[in-house]
Amino acid sequence: MTDRYEYVPHRLLRHRVRDVASGTEGVLMAVVNEDVSDSVHQHWMELAYIRAASGREFTTAVGNVEPVE
């Protein structure tokens, strides 16, 4: 069995960021290259895991992450 994800370094890890898609702010906890394949097509995607002020984490595409000034 192969791994379905791998951690990716990112310059904003542990910094406050904003998800531009939702406008939600939080701390970037991890960036993961994740296998989101279905049974027919193989597809890997870099996902950002952000912890919001509520303590709940959510994911978004890495391209949606920007630093909060």
C-alpha cells in the first residue's frame, strides 16, 4: 500500500493566513500533497490545513492562502 499524502514545506506555516475563497482567517497548520483520486483518474492536490479561531481546521487549495498583515 502506498501513502496517499505527503507533507510539503511552506513559508507561511504557523503564521496567520486568510483563505481568499471564504475570507476566513486562521493559522496555517500544514500543507499536504494529497491523493484525491477517484477509481478511474489519478489526481494529487496540494491542500492547506488552516485552524480558525474556533479551533476547527478546514482545508483549501494552497493557491487560496495569503498572509494576514
